[in-house]
Amino acid sequence: MINLEKTKEHLEARLIELTEKASEIDQALRDPGSADWEEHATESEGDEVLEDMGKAVVDEITQINTALQRIEIGTYGECTRCGETIDEKRLKALPFTANCLDCAREAEA
């Protein structure tokens, strides 16, 4: 059985890490960069990578916040699509997941 208190602590710790990472990415993207044209082009490519990383971080933050809300209201571990219980192994691997494996596969198809 999933220990909700431990899961909540883990999610909150991860949320702190991601918030710091998002701040670092935001700061790096605000850096005006070089005036040298060639160097600026290289930095622009790096900015695209940072923007993608930033989007992934924001997505995970959103998923974690939603998981924390589900813990608070007592629906954590229930698939948001079918209502079935999410396998404990899946929750341990992806503690912020909202869907059981079958529904996650359907959503990807």
C-alpha cells in the first residue's frame, strides 16, 4: 500500500527542485547574451533547448501540484479517466501520474 505521507513529502521535495530549476532556466533565458553574431546564433540554439526544458519542468510542476491536490481530497491513486485503482508500481515510478497504465496507453494512441 502506498504511504501517502511519504509520497506527499517526495512530491513536495521534487516540487522545490523543479521550482529552482525553472527559476534557473528563466534567468538563463533573460540573459541578453553576446553581441557577436555567430556567438548569438549559437546562444539562440541553446535558448531553444532551454525553452523546451522549461516547458517540461512546468508540465511536471503542474502534474505534481495536481497529484498533491488529489492526495488532499482523497482521490490519489484513482485513475482520472476510468476510476480504477492505479497500480502501486506505477505510482512508485511516476508518483504524479493521474492515469492507470491502460488509460495512459489509450491517451498516447
